[in-house]
Amino acid sequence: MTTTDDLRRTRPSRPRVVTIAVVLWAVWLVAGVLSTVLVATSDGLAGVGGVLTIALSLVIWAVVAAAVVLLLRGSAVARTVLVAVAALRAVLSITEGGPATALILLSVVAAVLLFLPSARPFFRRVDVAGPGRASRQ
């Protein structure tokens, strides 16, 4: 029988680089949400298109927030989602310069940290072997 203690021991402890990356992703998330709010209030996005744009942006930021939280649990899917959203945001804002460039660099550093050799084992899928099941890593 598998106990809770057995499950806790199967995943390696969270490496420091992952913790640093989570903090960087959280900063990136807050900056992105603030940017979305500032654009919505200063540009006066009017009409249904403006409302839909803001709503879609906030939904995407909610997904990013969930992915940042899931990173703490070692979710490889969350890691991929964050990199994909950051890449899309970088492509859409590459010509803006200034703060946008700083946010692109922040997301690149955060993404690289998640793929360093010391972080990789934390994101591996771990199955606990039960009766008649083999363990995979």
C-alpha cells in the first residue's frame, strides 16, 4: 500500500533555480496584468472588440497564474504553457521596446532556469509502483 509519505519521497525537492524561476514568472505575471489594465484604461478600448480583447487577456493571465502555481508542484505541462505564452507575448511585443524588452528578457531568464540540468529532475513524471505496475521515470 502506498502512503502519503511514500508519495512525498518520490518527487525530488524543489531546486533553488525553480524557486527563483517561479518568482520571476510571478513578477512577469504582475507586470503583464498591470500592462493589460493600463492599456485598457489609457487607450480607451471601446466597443465589443475592446471588451473582448481585455477579457481574453485576463483569461490568458489567469492561465499563466495557474501555471505559475503548478510549477511549484513540478508540472512539466505548466512549464511548457509558460514558455509558450511568453514566446507568443514576446513575438507580439518585440517592436515596442523599453519595458516590453525588459519583460521579454525576464521571461527568457525564467524559462532558461526551468530547463537547467538541476531543474529537469523536478519536472519528470513520477509514477508510484503499485501491485502489478512498474514504475516509470
